[in-house]
Amino acid sequence: MISVSIIFDPGFDFERGKRYLVGAAAFDRANGFLYIAERMADEDGKSLIHVWKFRKLKGY
């Protein structure tokens, strides 16, 4: 079974949500980590790094 997350919300107000910006993305293939930088993630304008761990599914 594959887990799916909604990446794009059709009802999202882009004019009010401009502070949610992707700054960069990188994938560490050797260790299976995906890094995404979110610019101006909080009220102080600080960035946030999101990290996801991926693993290879058996049979693929």
C-alpha cells in the first residue's frame, strides 16, 4: 500500500500564503533522505528544513 499526501490544495489562498515558500530540495540517495527547505516558515522569517526517510520496497 502506498501512502499519499496532498501536496497542492486547490482551495489554498496564494496571496495570503506567500510566506510558505520552498527554498531548495535535495535527495541523499545513499541514505534515502529527502530534504526540503521552507523559507520564512515562521512569523520571525526563519527557515525550516523538512526531512523524510525513504526505503526501498521489496520487489522493486
